[in-house]
Amino acid sequence: MCHGTIKNVPLDRKPKIALLTGDPSGIGPEITAKLLALRETRTAADVILIGALDPPESIPRGRVSREAGAYTLGQLREGVAMLQAGTADAMVFAPLNKQAMKLAGMPFSDELHLFASLLGFGGPVSEINVMGNLWTSRVTSHVALREVASLITRERIHDAVHLLHHALRASGAAVPRLAVAALNPHAGEGGTLGTEEIDTIGPALEELRGAGMEIAGPLPSDTLFLAAVRGDFDGVITMYHDQGQIALKLMGFNRGVTVAGGLPVVITTPAHGTAFDIVGKDKADVGPLREAFRIACRMAAARL
């Protein structure tokens, strides 16, 4: 791996961020270079670069490959090792490709569970998606839709809410305003369209309110995000992947950030993919990586 450190002020005045170039076949190296060129990047943190801005010629560009996956896995392992050693306060990685990493031998469904394994962390983890000032988490994630209802339990709801509540507190929200989506249309319509809201979701939320959380729901998901966009909530917990992701990506596909929720370390990344179709065309937007970096700096600084 290629390393470089950018220093402007003493390390004790700003966080140390491990910045990974991501999948070398995609736009990761390009947007990483653009981020490093911004003066605000060098002002906000001491940056430790992991990965090459000019990837090895042996790795094919613009397509999935085992070679790219192995290169990416090497970056991720090195970044996590730095977090464990305390030589980095947070990690930000440019887009990667799960298929490439699985071709290279990654045995997990996604990088989040790889991080948990590397850290020896056995608690609940979940992606937290951020769009502007709105943060979202979900009770179920990468599972078939037909399995979702059976996975909606009070324990899983509690875990998803606590993950988002903790992340929002870490980002600066003193008392996060949360909302939880219903599973069924019209929030079950009094049980005529499903009883999960009555049997499971509602009671779980009552328990959380009893613990002092400010939380609304279960609310119909087709109107919940209208209120969230209006600014009524800081965070939204959905029941399944697309229930929240479709709404967020309509709000701004190229502006989203993913935060690794539940882990004892700070890790962020842009929510978009490797964009193989525009590699080398100077069309890649640094905006989402810039936002992921900003969030990581803020969360890491709060821990210093």
C-alpha cells in the first residue's frame, strides 16, 4: 500500500483519518485525489492515505475482478488495524465492490460484517445511511423480502433504534428526534392489513419511550419521509432495506453517506458505487466522499 500523511497543525488538535482509495478499478482513486486536493481536507484532519491514487497496471479498470477485490480487502484490513492500534481515529473508504471482494475470498455478506470480524466485535451492527441532516437505520437489511416479517422482533427493533440514537448523539444531536416506520401499508390499518404494528412494533416503541427516548411511530412509510424531509425528525428507522433506501436515493442519489453503525470505531463511506462506466472520464463527483469525510471528522473529534 501507498501511504502519505498531510499535516498542518499538531495532531492533538484534529483527528487522524485513515483514507482508503477503495476499489482500484472504479472511481475511488479519482475522487480520493479530488478530496486530497481540497484545502478543507488538510485543515480538518491529519490524513493517512491507504491505497494508490495510480492503481497497479495489473489490475483491470472499469470491471469486476478478483485482483481488485484482493487489493481492496488489503486496504480494509490495514485501515481496521490502524483503528485498533489507535494510529487512526476514524476510517473513510472510497466505493468498493462486494462481488470483487467475494471473488477474492471474503466470506461475509458485506464489508460491515468483515469489519466486525476483524475487530472481534459480536454486538449488533447495521448500515446507517445519511442524507444531509437525515439519518436512517433499518431493522432488517440484506435479506429476501419474503423473510422480513418473521425477522421483525422487539429485540431487533431495540437494536436498530439504539444504533441510530447512539450515532446521532455521537454526531452532535443532544436529544435525537426519531421516527419508526410501520411494516404494513397504512401502518396495518388497525390490524386489517397486518398485525405487526400491534403485536411487535408498537410495544417495542413503548418500551423505548419508557427508557426516555423521543420516538414517534409506527408511522406509514409512504408519508413518514415527507415529514422527515420537512425536518420533523433527525432519524428514521425502517423495517427493511428498500423501505428507506428508495426514499433516500430519490432525495439525492449522489449525496448519500453510509456510516458503519454499532461498531466501536468510526467508519464512513459514500453510499454510491464504483461507477465503472465513468472511470477515467473526470466525471466523478467528490461530493459524497467529501461528506463522508466531514462526518467522520466530526464523529472522531467528539471522541478525542
